[in-house]
Amino acid sequence: MNYVAILSVLSARARGGLGDGTGGGWARQVMAGLAVSVVLLSPAMAVPTAPRTSVSPEGPGDAAFLEARAAFTRGESVRLDRAKAAMDGHPLKPWAEYWQLRLRLDGGDSADVPGFLQRQAGSYLADRLRGDWVRKLGETGDWEGVRREADGLIDWDRPARCYFARASDSADALRPLLDEPKALPDACVEALTEFVARGQIGDDDLWRHFRRLGEKKLANDAARLAPLFKTQLLERKSLSKALDAVAANPLRYLERLPADFSRQRSGRELAINALQRLAMQDPALAARHTERLAALLDPAGAAYAWGQVALFAAYRQMPEAQAWFERAAGTVKADPALSELQMAWRARVALRVQDWAALEVAIAAMPEALAETPDWVYWQGRALAARGRAADARLRYERIAGQANFYGNLASEELGRLINVPPRVRPGSTDLAHVAAMPGLQRAKALIRLDMRNEGLREWGFTMRGLSDRQLLAAAEIARTQELWDRAIHAATRTQTEHDFNLRFLAPYREQVQSKTDELALDNGWVYGLMRQESRFITRAQSSVGAQGLMQVMPATGKWVAKKINLQGYQPHHIAEMDTNVTLGTHYLKLVLDSLDNHPVLASAVYNAGPGRARRWRAEVPLEGAIYAETIPFSETRDYVKNVMSNAVYYNALFEGKAQSLKALLGVIRAKGSGEIGVEKLP
């Protein structure tokens, strides 16, 4: 693919997008469009990392590799050269060579880079070095070099995309970044400045980016845009001052708006930013001010403001959100007034109150890529069925039935099919030998063994690209035999038509776990489904907030549970021990179930987001478990609960050897307050 072809794909994705039901992002859309995404983890799953510890090398090659890593970190090229020379035959020697070339690139010497790219063609390291080179070429303004090397780049980051946009003189390749609620890296600010100067990107694009930054409270980054505007000659200092005032007290800012604030776009946008900030704090109050100011805003600006008010009201599950979404959707007729995130929440608000007609309208208004995700295919089917169109509903269910996910499961059951595992396919000896010999897989395993887990995950994910189902199953089996449980699951989950659900839903430590679940009368499949989602069975997993072990127990929770169950001799460091971790996690689940109506959906939500939130998310009336799950305000918890429950069905199908019902497991969430016993005491 040459750079013109790359540009055409980027531009097409910029116009269309793919959508993922949560707003999405251009980077994800482009990667999907190019079919080159390096998938490190399974969908909707973020595995905690294992803490880096000191490593005992298994041989001289390991010791030399660790020496090379330390030398690279310190920029000591001579020391690195010596370490690399002692690595002959070691699978990680290419990493030492990569580090050598990185240090030389930093010094402006790229002479040996093409040779490495040729020798390591198709590997993660080659692509990583090519990306480094593209960025270095961009930094020095070698646009011909950027175009040349971008031709072979697979895994793009944002600076590389922005350098490519400048090299190809395409604002279209940059413009979608302005739709992301993220601060632009310096390379992208430089590209944006250049395109604005040429008139290829205008104020409408800049104000769109200004709004996206406002959604994430990135006031300083929004202020950086000031020198770029042409229709309003704003000074960065004055815009910074105004944004500071909005951030400090959006209500006071709105109450003190001058009578002529709407004469300039900057005045209107700052008012919208204040409405947005106020909506985060108090949607009802923001709605009153939006009503007051809407006529002074342009129609698109008013629609955006109403959409923000409705979105934050939806997060709080306020019934008024539905009417406010309609205000937003009905304000502008030409282009969609709502983002994909807002469209999804417009549908969830209707679903929450089971207004099937409004749900059908909301899904019909979505772009095709969003409406065709399993979530909305299923709920459109439910809406059609509720309105007496059973045949049309069945057609929707058939589109996703059989998919091994939450909504594929539910669609299958709507068609009268219980959930079971597909026939088991095993890789042959040829596939096993071929995959075992792949340098990328050997490097990935060695990196993980030597406590460079993140790098190992990237090597692994890159190596899995383009493998056949049998080869993926071979990779999964190799990982299983070496107790790399998360990598086994990662590979097995990627198969398309030939599967091994014994690998996809691995159940290590079965004896230890089942003794706990049997003792506490817990659903063994559900506990495994939760552990799979929490840690992928990495015993040393540790999250960024301190949760640890197979069941990702927080230290404070572990201490509370240990006291509650009178766990003798418990010390904080015991939380990392597998048996203690499972003891604490399963007892906490039992306490949660006993406190919350014995419902696994509620307990799963508690485990991820805490008891207070899970209780607040209950409705005033009984609610289907599936509706409760879909309308959870936190995207992480929403996906977590759906994945845990779908996992549980497959684990139970494997454990019991018979078909299962997800709908039965989801059940009905009783009205708020029902069946709650001592829940306020849970940590």
C-alpha cells in the first residue's frame, strides 16, 4: 500500500467512521479500517499489569539481555554493544539491536535502520523501529522520507499520523483528530498550525476541537488554540482567563454573561463550555440556563448544549434526560446533532423506561455502523417485537445469534436456542511446530518471563496478526502449557470459525477455587467468569489503583473481609497469595450477594464499581437484568458486567456439560431497596 492509498483510507475513515457504541475514536476507526490494529487484549478487557520485580536470569543470555536493557535506559551505547555481543543465540538479541539503532537514531544516524527493517521484516520490532524513524524524519522535516517509510508502517501513533498529514499535505488526515477529546501532541499542534495558516482548516474545525477538549475539562489545551482562530483574534492569555473563570464557577460565569456575549463566536462557545461544565455538576440547573440562553446561541450550538445536558442527566439516570435528548435531536435538521456517544445514551434512556417506540426511533437515527453493533441490533429486535413486528425482530436476532458475546447469547435465546459451546477443534502437530518456531512468539514469551510484560504483550499481539484459526489455537495451546493463561485466552478468543472454548474459557486453579465456591455455595461458573474478567488468571496482577491477585482485591477490602470472617494471622501482604486472595474475593462476593437480593448482576456491578453505585443504578420498578446492565452509567462497569455474565454461561456449560440460559442468569433486578440487608456496611 503506497502513501496515496494510505491517505485515501484515512480520509474515508475521517468521513465515515466505524462507531463502537460508546462514541469511539478516530485512531480506533482508522486502525480497524486498515485491518492492522495490534490487539493486545480481548474486547472490553483491560488486564491489570503484573508489578515489575527483580528478575533472576536463567542463563548468561538472560543476564546479558538485562544488562542491555539497563544500558539502553541510561543511553550507554558502549555498554549496550558489549551486552549485545554476549547474547548470541538468545531470542531477544534483536531487541538489543533495536536499542542500538534507537540510540543511533536519537543521534541522527539512520544508516543501519533499513538493513534491520529488511532482516526483521514483518516483525513487531521492525514496525516499532519504522515508527521511530517516521517520527524522527518528521521532526527534521524530511517529508519525502516520511512518505516513503509510512508506506510500510502498520501500527500508527498520533505523532506519526500528524507527520504523515504534513508530508502528504492533507488536512483530511489530521481533521479527525480534532474530534477526539484528547490534547494534541506537539507534532499535531505543529501540523494544525500549518494547515490553519494555509486555510485548509478553519474556525469550525477548531471550535469543534475546543468543545471536545471541554468535554474532558482540558482548559489549558483548549487555550492553546487561541492564536489559531481567524474570525476572533483571541489572545491566549484572555482565553485562558475566561476558561479559568468557567472552570472555577460555571454557574457564576453564566449568571454574569454580558448582554452582548453572543455577538462573537468566542462568547457563544465559552457560554456553551460553561453550560457543559454546569451539566456535569447539576443537569437540571444546566437545563434551566440552556433554556434561557438557547435562543442566543446558533442552532447547532444550542443542540450541542442540550445534548451535553441530556448526556449528564442520562449518566444520573434522570427521567428528564429523554426530553432533553429530543430537544437536542430536534434542534438541527441537517447534520446529526448528537455524537455517537449521545446517540447511544438517547437509546439507553428510552430503554431504561422501556419506551420501545422511542428506542426504535433512537436506533433508527444512529449511523449504520453504530446501529449494526450487537448491542443495538438486539435492542432494535426487542423494540420491534414489543411493537408487534415479530418477523422483523427475528431477522434482527438472526444477524447476531451464535456470536460468543452477551448480545449474541441473548439473541440466540430469543430464537429459542440455549447457549452451549461449539465443537472443540485442536491444532495439529504441524501448526504447533510452525507457531512454536515463530520468532515473535519466542520473544514474547521471553519478555514476559524476564518481567517485561508490556513489551511481551505487544510482541504477542503483533505476532497473532494474520494467523489462521488453527494457528491461533496452536498459540493458545503453547501458552497454556507454559501457564501463560492470559495469552492462551487472547489467542483462543481471536478465532473466527474453528474454536476451542476450553482454551477460550480456561479454568486454572480449579481445585483451589472450587473448594471455596462449594464452601460458600457460590456459582462456580460465575466466579470463574468474574476472575477471567478481573485478571485473566495472572496471579501477580496489580491494577493502577492497587487491586491485587486473581480476584483483584483492594487492600482495604481485603482487610475488612479478613476481619469479618476472622481470618487468623492475616497480614496485608497476604493479599497477593493465591489461596488468600481467592478466600478474600469469594467471601466478599458471598457477603455482597447476601446483602443485595442474592443477584449476580448486582454483585458483579458491586465488585467493579462499589455497593453505593450499584444500588443507585437500580430503578424504582423491577428491571430486566439485561436492561440494568445496558444502562449502567460507567462504560467500564457496563462492559464488565455484561462480560462477566456471558463468561459465566460458558463456564457453566463447560463445567456441567449442558446448555445454559443467560436470560435466566440475568433474571430481574427488583425495585430499588428490595432485598437489601446491611449493604451500607460493605466497603
